[in-house]
Amino acid sequence: MTSTTCIRNAACVVAWDTTNRRHAYLMGGDVAFTGDTLCFVGSHYDGAVDTEINGTNLMVMPGLIDLHSHPSTEPFYRGVREEHGVPAMYMSGLYERSVAFQPDAIARKAGKRVAFCEMLLSGVTSVADLSGIDEGWIDIAAQSGLRVFLAPSFASARWHLENGWALKYRWDETAGRRGLDAALALIAQAETHPSGRLAGIVSPAQVDTCSIDLLRDSFAAAKMHNVPLTVHCAQSVNEFLVMVDRHGKSPVQFARDIDILSPRTVLGHAMFIDEHSWVRWHTRTDLAILAATGTHVAHCPSPFGRYGHTLEDFGRYGRAGVNLGIGTDVAPHNVIEEMRLAAILARVAARDITTTSIGALFHAATAGGADALGRPDLGRLAVGAKADLVLVDLANRWMRPARDPLRSLIFTAADRAVRTVFVHGIKVSDQGRVLTMDHEAALAAVAEGQARMLRDAPSRDWAGRSAEQISPLSLPMLG
Ligand SMILES: [Zn+2]
């Protein structure tokens, strides 16, 4: 017998307007769910209720979707990555960092737990987890209580550096093939997991590290298994130049020409498209290609903004007809803060306040991400949708006055006002505490794992430098 929970007389409900396919405020209303599915969103629920939650001073909103994250590695870069970049690689620190700083397998498990805890505490209910295959991944994902889209990443080549500017590749096509096979096996396990909360994404790692055959076969596999495909594409100037060197075209044009762009394709991050001011390529077709093929973009403003990069711009992509979702790609895994930064960077890039809005950003972080994942039952509060929802405390001092609750949440309060999170109808975090995992223990393990990672950096770095030389602390040591 499945029970029904009703959030009664919520001060504010972010309800889904089915006719106009957009979120709308309902000031005063009930939200009810039976088992894992919403059964009522409206003024007053008359049905039988097993558990009633007093909605006074609460906003009920759909859970957020983190469309692009790397939980196995990003938690280890706290204090390391924020100001690390390589000017001679067009500011990106990606290549130097991912070669020099590699958390080990034991650490990576704790990393996932920390990342998942950060998500649950900041209102994320679904996540695309792009990671290498580690033992126990399915179990950790299931235990987290999150809705996890496992995206086991594989590639035909690894990045490699011999100096501080040139990006090189070590190719191993067989490893890429093995990776695709292992990924498909794991995706099958996820899709049939008894929790009903796990799913899969085919994830060839990057357009520049996968052979054309591997990319094409990955796309065919995604189609055959009816799951999304995600790939990093147009994420750095170096990658853009490599693709021009190999193929004489932009990364997006390359992806279109090998037929991997489609409504099941999610590109992280499609930032350096042909018209971007940092590449100034001679064509102006990439945005139209993304829109015409129905390709989705996972936008992750923080990691790029820290280098000095941004999408040009979030509003323009939307007006061109491109569906955008929001990802983190970095620690903290805080989609609320990503929405704020995305709005600000879009306006700075466009030099125009009207280019985007909190309404558009919130759509991207919910329904946009759900559409990208092919899941119209997520990212919205509507009857029949999954009971993935967030209760926001309107009485929190950072929310007040809560004239416009989403603005208060996104511009000011962020996770401080996230009170309770439900995924699949189950309460997974409450009052700032994760109910499914031991956050403290995971944080301690991540600190130990980070120490090992930093210790081993000289053996991996192209110049044999220490972690302190690669990424100095923000202040000098006294004495
Ligand atoms: Zn990424």
C-alpha cells in the first residue's frame, strides 16, 4: 500500500503550466504525492492523506537537475582549482590539472559521496554523473537517494603534456572500444536497478579524445538502447584549434558532420562555438546547427568563469532555439549558485539586462535539464511527474522579504533556505542534514584523498613540479 503525502497550504508553489509549457507561481496551494508520483498540484487536495506537512512559510518547487558533473574528481579540487589556470593554454587549467592531480580509486568513492551530499543540500534531485567506471558506483548512487544518470566516460586517447602550452594525445583505440562495452554493461545495470532511480547516458568523453568511429558507434549504441548521449564539445580554445587542425572546422561542425548531433545529444559545454570572441572563426553557423539538430547544451558557468571564459551568451542561445540545462562541472555542486552566475555572466557578455531572466534560468535548471535527458516526468510539479521536490523556507532570514521567492533564493539565500528535499517521494535531506549518507565521514576521506593526490603530483606533472608550485595558496606563508 503506497502512502500519500500532502504539503498543505504552501505559501508558494512553483507549478507547471502544462498549456504554456512553463513554470508559474501559485501563491497558496497544496502539493500531494502518492508513492513516487505527484497526484495533485493546485489550490486544495481533497483526497485521503497519510502524512501532512504544514506549508506555511514554505515554497514548494521542483527538484533541480545537475546536467553535467564529475563527482569522482571535483571534490578533490577544492582549494586547488579555483584560481588555477594556464595562460598559455588560453587560460584553461583543465589539461594541466587533469594530468597532474588524480585522486585514487579509494578516494574517488568518497568524492562521489561528498558531491552527492552537496547536491542534496542545495536542492538537486537528479544528476548526470560523468565519471570513469569505479567499483561500487551503482551502490553509492543507489544509497545516495538521488536520481542518478550514470554516464561512464571512455575515450580513444588521453591528454598528455610535454610543455606548458601544447596539448598532445596518446591514442589507444582498443581501450576506447573496451570502455564503450563496459559503459553499456553498466548502463544496462543502472536501467534495471530495483530502486527505479538509476539510469544511463552513453558518454564518449570528449570530441577531441575519441576517434570518429568510436563517436559514431557510441551514438548508434545510445540510439539502440534509447538513452541520451553526452560528450564534451567546444569546451576550450585548445580543443577548438585541435579540431580545426584535424578537420578544418569548428567542433560543433565536426560533430554535425559525423552525425552525432540530435535531440538525444547533450553537449558539455558548446561554449567555444564559431562566433565566440575568443576563437573568431570565419563561419556563423554553429548556433543554428545546434538548434536545427535539437542538440541540448549543458551550461556550467563557474568553472569557465573562473578562467575568464563565458558562453556568449545564455540568452542568445535560447533565442536561437537551443535548449539549455545547467550543470556544475565543479565543486561546489550548487546549481542555485550556478543559476545566479549564469544570469550575471549572460548579461555581462551581452551588455544587456534583458538577454535572460531568472525565469529562463530556473527553466533550464529544471525542465530544460529534464528535456535534455528525455524525461518529461522530471523537473516540473505536475500530476504524473515524479515526486522530486524541494521545500524552501521562506522564513529564512536570507529569503526575506520573499516578495519573489525564486529571486530571493537564487540571488541571496541559495542552499541556506533549502529545508527539505524529496526524491522519488522519499525524504533524503532535511534541515541542512543529508539523511542517506554520512557526510562527515565522506569529507574526512576526501581530505585524506586530496593529501595523497597532492603528494603524488610531481610524479605526474610534465615539469615534475610540486602541488604548491602548480597551484600556490592564495596567501604566502608567514616567515
Ligand atoms: Zn565536464
